Amino acid sequence: MQLQISLLLLCAISTSLLNAQHCYWQQRVDYNIAINFDHTRHRFDGDQTITYTNNSPDTLSRLFVHLYFNAFQPGSMMDARSRSISDPDERITDRIAGLSVDEQGYHHIKQLEINGQKTTFSIDGTLMLIPLSQALLPEATCTLSMKYESQVPVQIRRSGRNNAEGVSYSMSQWYPKIAAYDRDGWAADAYVGREFHGEFGDFEVAITIDSAFTLGGTGVLQNPHEIGKGYKSDNGQTPKVREQRLTWRFKATQVHDFAWAADPHYRHDIQTLKNGTELHFFYKKDTAIAANWLRLQPLTAAFFELMNERFGNYPYPQFSVIQAGDGGMEYPMSTFISGTGTMGGLLSVTVHEAIHNWYYGVLATNESRYPWMDEGFTSFAQDVILDILYGRNSTNPHRRAYQSYLQTRKEVTPEPLSTPADFYHTNRMYGVNSYHKGVVFLKQLEYIVGTDAFYKGIKQYFEEWKYKHPTPTDFRKVMEKSSGIMLTRYFDLFIGTNKSTDYAIDAVRAEKKHTVVVLKNNGQMPMPVELAILDKDSHLVLHYIPMDGMFGEKQFHPELDIKKHLPWPWTHPYYELRIPILKENIAAIAINPEGLVADTDADNDTMPMEKAIFKEE
């Protein structure tokens, strides 16, 4: 009790010692895993030690452990969800229901000890519940030791054996993993096929497997002199393998998951960035795809340089691009991607999944609760980087995301961006919201605060919250600090509701030597308004109307002709601008001229319009 009181007092009086994040804490989980892999039976025996440190102010009476392979059994929650949702993932559908015993996945826990004492546990699907005989106090540590046997399922979703491209093993979500415990409590979600949440720590992983296989994944190989397979030893030589079985020893620090893949026909190439970061590429020895994979390597290096410059420096010594899995999926220090298809598709999926190491890997939001904070941020950065790599120089490289978001609103009932990943009514709405509406959220945020303040805030967010678990509120506070603009209303309404934006030019009338432009707010989602007026001499003036409640304003490029006006109260449906220009000298008027606001009716945003809209005094 005295320790808990001390922690509360510390939170009340200390800020600087907590990296400016008041009372922020997170758990730490370190893994030491050794497995003996039998590829003839697709099984492995695991010996695993987990060191769990309770950095929370709470006393814990139980722990939860994810057993992801158990999802790949007929009747599992993933199976039921896939067969009941109206638009099932085509990779899953009813495939789990048809798995034979030898094709299923499982984790069989043979022994579990906590601090050297055998303990009981119960398993419900993909979750293991461990009651603690001695409660774990704040700042205390316990050690879990477990032995288990696991069977690798036929590859259906992300993890598994013998995927569609012939990769032997795509090993993600493959070990018993402690569930996250954070400011919102336990993230003990059953695995139904969507997102994840994990604690940071260090991984030491030893994988003993037939020497025919080449492995790549999370972490840095510690014994390249014994392995070869394209890994260089300290003396720069690549040794030849003679043993029948090899033990691969990997180490990764400050990560929240560990994935690996194995195949006897991988080609392994390495590119080194200017700062020394190594990029590893693992792909099948197939002449049909080799040319694209070779072209991919310098482009991936260029991508990393751009990301480091625009969004923050990649902090790990290595990254691996691996042909594995079932499309594209991110893991710390690595990604699994499909290896076939067009060069453009290969580059796009590599860029997207690699960016996740910024938005998921380093900024480890709870993806299950805030899927848009990893997919939306990643897709936003992907659009920016690919626009640069392809030399397009687009005003809005996110236009497709806007189109998808607005079109979907017309076709189906929208769901809030705040919907947890597993609980979207359809896969389509999950995808549109998490990816496209997430992109729109960020681009509109850039529109609100200005490009300079936005990118300053994005990099500041990365630096302040790296290796942590930020929430939308944490991101908002960083952006408010960067821009000097209050953003609560925008975050609350765009994330937590389905409200939409629709501003219109309601009337334009002549008034002596002036023109009065009457604007109308037909929507429920207030935004700052930018109104462009082009005169017949081709001179453009941009009129800026902030939202009320911003208590700050956007900074524009100094070369633009900007006229700033009083804020528009959200309670007022109309707003009048009295502009010192004769109406007959106006060539065109446009709200939202660059299309950066997701306005649901663009037809009422411009003039010339029908003559009936003009009202003469």
C-alpha cells in the first residue's frame, strides 16, 4: 500500500522525469525462446522463459497469454467469425472448418512454472489464463518458464506452412505471448484474424532446424559464422554449411513481437544504407521474380532514406523483406509479402509494410483498439513516399483515399473510426475506415494546422512516443503543441462519430463596390474554410475562415495572398464575407479549392453556378 501511495505522489508531482508524459507507464516483457523444429511433422518443441516486469501502479492477480495457433482449428472464434461475417476474407472463408487434424494449428502447454513453482492455468481458445498464487506488486518482476509442443497449421491467414507461393514456413504469432496490460487494463482479445497489441522487451530466440532451410525475420543473427546462408561473419566471409541441423540464434532489443520465415530455396541479398542499417531480402530462387526483387532493393534503400528524413529515423540495425505469408504483413524489423506480381505492386506492398515499423513497430499503438493509428498513418506515409519515388509531385497524393471514403459513405452505413478492429460489421468498412478514413483524418489535420506544423508534429510524435503505446489523445497533444491550435473538436467528431462535412456557396450578391459571398454549413462536421476567389485578371486571393474553438490559426506559405477572417461559430449555419471587388470582376469562386476537406457534396462548392443562386440587391 505504501508503495502504491508513493507512485501516486510521484505522478502528482513529477513531470520532467517521466519524459513529459504525466504518469505514463508500460510493462516490460523479455523473452528467451529455444525451439527444436521437426519439419517432417511440422511441429516444434518449445522451451521458453518470460521475464515480466509490472511497471504499472496496479497489483496484478493474473496474467493472460495468447496462443494464436489455436485459432486454426474447426469451430474456433476465427472460424466462426469468418463464416458468419457478410463479406469474409477470401483467404479464410470456410477453410479453417475443413482442416484435418494434421493440418490444424495448436499450442499444447506441457509445463508452466512461475518463479520456479508449478502453477495451474486454463485455456479458452486462443487465450491462456494464469492465476497468480502470489499477486504481482507494482515494480515487481516474475519469471514464467514453460515447455510446449506446437503444430504449424496449413497457411491460411498470416502464419502457417506451405503458403500459396510455396514458402515452407511463415512463422508469425507462433509462440505463447503475454497479453498487453496498459492504462486501459488487459488487452486479452481472442484472435479472430485482425490486429494485435504487445509489450516491448528483448528477445533471444534459438531455432534448431534442418540445415537445408534459410531463415530470415526479426532480430540480428548472432552466429553468422556458423550459419552462412548469405549472412556475413565478422571477417566478411560467408561460411559453407556442413552440419545436418543448425541452431540459428537471433537477438532483438526493444521490440514487441518476433517473426521469422524459413524455406530451403530462399535467395538472400543484403543492401546497406549510408547510416549502416542493413536491408535483407529473402525470396524464392525463381527466375520469373528475380528481376523484380533485384530492382526492389535499391528502391527500398531510397525509401528508407526518405522515411528517415520525413517521418523520423528507423532505430533498428536491420530490416528484412521476406517472401512469405499471404499478401503483406508487418512485424518488428521485418515484413512478410507476396513475392510475385508486378514491380509496382511489389514496391507498393514493401513500402507499406516497411512503414509499419514506424507506425506499429516503434509507435506501438493498440492496433486492436485503434486500427487507424497504424494503418491510416502507414497508408498516409506510403502515399507521400511513393509520390516522391515516382516523381509525381501531387498536390494531394491521397486522392484515392478521399474517393474511397466518400463513395463508401454513399453506399453503406458508415461506422465510427473509433470502432475496435474486431467489431466492424464488415471487412469492407474495417478496410475503408482503418486505411482510407485514417488517411483522410491525417490529411485534413495537415490542412487544419498547415504543412510545416504538421510535419514538425509528426516527427515530434515519433521522437516522444517511440517504444511506447500512444493513444489518439497523446497524438493530439503533440500536434496541439506543434501547431498552437486546439484540436479536441476535430479529433472527437472525426474519430468518434459519423458526422460529415458539407460547406456550400449559398449566394453571391453585388453590394456597391463590394461582393457579398454567403456560405452555408450543410454538414455536422465543422472545419476551417478556405475560399478561393479568382478575378478576371487571373489574380487569386485565398480567404481563410478558422473554426471557432481553435484558438490559433494555420500558417500559410508567404507567397500566397491570404485574407484572414473571424472564426465561424459552429452553431451558425451561415457566414457572410464582404469582399472589396466588383461582382462582375469575379471569374470564379471555390470552397475547398485543393480538395483537402472531405466535402460530401462538391457540386455546391464552386461558382459559376445556376443564375438563380445570385441575389442582386
